[in-house]
Amino acid sequence: MLVKLKVHPDSKQNSLVKKADDAYEVWVKAPAERGLANTAALQSLAKALKQNVGRLHIIKGATSPNKIVKVLG
């Protein structure tokens, strides 16, 4: 399954909003450096999908706010 993810780093609070069945928008407190925002975004998405973080992989957009995440299994 592929999921579209829009990430807003350096936010005041952590939040996740489901936009469609395969699209989410996430706000994270972590800065957009050294992959910190990506890690925080994947953790929020994993919690929403009730998946293990290890089953989520960014396949496109690692350095962009708009990402495509593959959910394994």
C-alpha cells in the first residue's frame, strides 16, 4: 500500500490529519534536519495505521515535504 504524506516540520505540536484513504498531513515538532522530521512523521503515521514503524519506508520525497510512503505487509 502506498500513502501520500505531507510533512510540516518545526510545528508547535505533533498532529496528524487524514485527508483521504491514502493521504495524510502531519505536523511534527522535530526540525527538518538529519532526518528528524521524517522519523517523527513515520512514527505518527505508524501509530495512526496501527503498524510497526519498521514496516514503513519513504520511497519518494525524503528531502521534500511531500512524500510517498510504502507500507509493507
